[in-house]
Amino acid sequence: MCSCGNASPHVLATRTTADGAKVEIHSDGFVTGVLGYLLPGVGRRRLPATRLWAFAGEVWLYTVPELPGLVTEHQRAEKRQAASEASRAAGLHPNAIVGRGRPSLYGQW
């Protein structure tokens, strides 16, 4: 369910890229062109719900060919955040990252 209370998928925001193309960010995580057309390179990949507004705030800095990389970075950021929260929940050192079922510790230099 969207933060606005609407349970059905809908357009959250419409933004313009650096090269002038219109991009729609949907509540279910899809990023499309106007009228729901899939963007080249993005396809049907979805953004995590917690990253939708951050993505909407950055779209204007990128061109359409650069959007697949931006979507990938937001997906990776969500995974890093989830790993960090899992290590905190397990009571591990703040620098420990839980991955592949076992914790590992990366030093801060």
C-alpha cells in the first residue's frame, strides 16, 4: 500500500531527465516513460519502496541511457541498508555485514 493510502498501483511522480524525457515513478516501483512505456535498459525492474522518493529526486540529473545504472544503484543501496540492519539486529559490531549466512568484519582505516 502506498503512503497516500491508495492500494492500487498509480503514478507517484513525473520527472524530467537531463535530456528532456518525461519519466513516471509508480507506487509499485516501476519506472516508465510517459503513458507507461518501458524505458530502454530499465525494463520491468522495480525500485524498492523505500527508495522511490530518493530516485525521483535524482532523475533530473541523468539522461535516459543513464537511468538503468541509477536504478541498479538504488537497488544496491537497499540491499546494503538491509544487511546493515540485519547486523545491528544480531548485535554485531557496527562494521560487520551479514551476508551469505555468516557475518564478516570490514575494518575502518
